[in-house]
Amino acid sequence: MIQPATPDLITVNIDGREVSVPKGTNMIEAARRVGVDVPHYCYHSKLSVVGNCRMCLVETGMPAVDPATKAPVVDPATGKQRVNWGPRPAIACATNAMPGLHVRTTSPLVKDCREGVMEFLLVNHPLDCPICDKAGECLLQDYSYAYGSRHTRTQEPRRKLGKRKDIGPRMVLDQERCILCRRCVRFCREITGTNELGVFNMGDHSVLDVMDGLPLANDYSINTADICPVGALESKDFHHKLRVWFLKKTPSVCPSCSNGCNVTVHHYRDRVWRMMPRRNDAVNETWMCDHGRLNYQFVNAPERLRQPLLRRKGALEACSWEDALVETARQLGHAVRTSGASAVGAVASPHLTNEESFRFAQTLRMLGVSNVDVAVVRGASDDLLIKAEKAANARGARDMGLQPADGGLGLTAMLEAAAQGTLRVLYVCGPDLAQVADPQLLERALGSLACLIVQDIGRSPLAERAHIVLPALTFAEKTGTFTNHAGRVQQLHQAVAPPDGQPSDGDIFSRLMNYLGEAHWTFDPGTVLEEIGAAVPAYAGITFGRVGPLGWMVADAPPAQGAGA
């Protein structure tokens, strides 16, 4: 196996501390390695460098050498090699590492430069922090405390520009707050290639706006609000909803497609308020699509199913968890005993975690059921982040064994067997079946089943046809792992607590196994992941600790393919 080349390392000195960085590293990134934050607005690690805000000015110099002998020139006062500092400051974003480079980030000259930049930026910026959504996470606000002045020297009124301009289906623009850093312009040019935004006019008449007839409507438009260092670009979804300092942040994985973008769930009082991308250069860099970002409202839906239902005298009625699980186990066991395991089928959800999928597969093996498949909705994709499979853990579910085995039937074949009356009990997890199955075949199958068990987060049309309905949890209410399309296992953590007494999907499967005859099963995601590491070759040795915040790659193997879906 060819090992990746080690990057050329260059040693630089930042505020008296030496650090070795790869060739091509700029001084903002180099300073971060020694815990120094160089303030900046226009610079973004995933965008081109333009150097137009001038906030990152630093002093640079090179060690002094005697021009004749090339020997180091020593400062007699310190006994160290003297540094020849440049005649003027340099912008750190466009100054790359070079051997021997010295950088000062806190000198009086640097401090004076930053104060001057801040004064210019605040000349026209409105004093509206109390009503700005960015307050609490605004770089202009932060740097004004660190480098700004309590007094202003301007007498002219601030310029008036567009307020709350509707520039696209998901975005609004406040032109008065814009500091013309052009991050958003570069994002639309370099990342999405859609070029909706631009800076128009010149000098102090310059203004950010959308191109004529071209609204900001690309699939990644809300990323411009993330990278905006001030409150100029705002998401309509979060506009004036909640102060950011109330929000708690939990790392997770976006559930909307098989890319598995790393996200942070922002929640308050057991309610999800927004989702933000979390940096992982191997998966989504620092971006996420608008659909994934906005696909969280189902977690907060007031109509969420929270209590099990049993069909009695033709109607679904609320019941206890014990009654529902005992009846589920009874129906499954009775079908296997009287008609054989081939009379039972299961449709797994690609929204289950790996740990839950593993427990579900164990439950089916305990019954001897091999008719199992994963229902995965497919849709549009692109070359950036959006993948065709519209669920985060389709690959993981298949890796855990939730696909036909030993002559078992796939999804379509199960529905055909149910329509013919040979498959009597169908256990369906999640909402995807109704979106992927042929409607007429599904209707014939449902009309012939002796028992339909549905495990879902709400009373879907499919659940309304069921004999037993078991409430499920969403990604925001779980701790576990997903495996994305490329085979990267990633952690998600519980952000929102479900109501007291509501079990997770993994708890449901474990309790069913106990009712089916082996009364020792419990569900702890970390423990189950270790079971997976011992039972699934591609996941050998996996643990929560090894997965870590950036993920763990399964052993080299071709992606598992769905059957029948």
C-alpha cells in the first residue's frame, strides 16, 4: 500500500513561539496552531484569499544576517539573533510560511492597525445588535469589543440601504449591515458555481446584492448566512426566532441523505431550532445543503406519535407499552409456529442507527425470518454533497444484515407474497415503504395481511392501516452511529429528550427479544457497537471511542447493495 507523502514542513516563529506547518500554510492558520487567533473577516479556509478586509494585519520579519559573511547578526541586548521587521504590516491571510519567518500579532503597530480597520467598518454599520439575529455569534460584535473604540469621530449620518430584502426563497439581506467581505460572493462563485451574488458600484457606494433576475436560490444558499461574519445575510427559517445564547449545541449527523453531513443540532427546551454544518473535511468540509438543514421540523411536530396503538374492534386504541410489545411478540411467534418463518417479512428503516439495525437483525434471526429488506427513498443528487439515497444509514442497515439472506425475499417479492396470501405478518419500520413501493401492489398486500406492525414517528397512512403501531424516535433523540455511502461510521448524540417512558427503537427490539423467550437483552448503544465489532467483519474492533468526532472507515469492501428496493 502506497503511503501518502508527508508534506514539506516549514518552521516559523509566531509571537516568540516556533511552529512547523506544511508548505503553503498562511499565517492565520499557522497562528491557530499555537493558540493565537488572528482576527479576520474576508478570509475563510475553504474559499480563495482576496485580502480585502485588512483586519488580519500582522508584522513580519526575517532573521538578520551579515551580508558579507552570511552569519547571524546577534542583538547584544538579548543575545538572540536580531530580526529585521518589515517597513509596513502584511495581511496574514495572504502571507504564507517561509523558512525563518517571524510574525508579531500583538505589537502596538498591529493593535493600531486593527483599531483603524474597526473604525472604518463601524462608520456605516447600524447600531442594531439588540434586534440582529447574529448578535452573540457576530465577528464584528466580538472584534469591536476587542479592538474598537467607545467613541466615534464621524459626524455624517450612516448611509441608508435595503433592509430585510427578500433575495431568495430561503434568504433575506440587510445591506446596511454588510461589510463587503465578499465571502458570500466567493461561495456562490467557487462552491456552487451559481454566481447569484455580487458587489455593485464603487467606493463608498459599493453594495452587496443579487444579480438582476437571479435570486439566491441554489441548493446551498443558507451557507451564506453561516459564513457571513455579520448579520447581513439571514435564513428566513431562523429569522427573529430565538437568541443564540439560549441554544445548546449537540454534534450529530444529518439524516436527509447518505452523504451523512456532520452537523450541530441547536436545541432549547427539548426543541430543535436549527441545524448548522460541522466541519469534517472528509465528508462535507464546512457546508450542508438547504434541504438537510431545514429537515428537522418533524422532530418538533405536535402530532408525533408518543403512545402505542392496538387495533381493537376495528379501531386503533392507545395502550401500554407492555401490551403492545407482548402482542407484537405474540403475533410474530404465532405466525412462525403455525405457518413457518417464511410467513413473516420485515421492512427495515434506513433511519435506524447501526446499533438499532443490528438489534432488529438479531430479533429476526431469533425468529428464523430471512424475508427482510431496507426501503430507501431515492431522489435527485449532485456532484457536491447531495446523494440519491434519502436516508443517512441505508448502507449501515444493509451492513448490519437487514437484506435478504438464505433464500429470503426482497421488498417487492415480500409484497407479492403478501398479496398472494403466503406472507401473513409484515413488520415495517419507518415511513419509506409507502414512497418506494408500487401503490397498487402495496394496496393488495395490505388487504391480504393477517397482521401489519408499523414502527414510526407519526400516524402515517400506513400506520392507520396497521394492527399494531409502535412509536419510534428521531435522529435528534438518539445516540448511536450511522454509516454513510462511502463507509464512514459517524456518531450522533441525543439532543432532545423523548417523553419519560418512551423507549428507543433499539429498546423496542431488545424488549421484543425478551418477550420472544430470551429475557436478558438490554440496549446500550456503546455496548451494542462493540457487539457489531465482534460480529460484522468490516466493522471489526469498532468502538465509540475509535469512531471519534470525525468518523471511522469500515474495512475495505465494495458498498453493500440493496436488494429489491
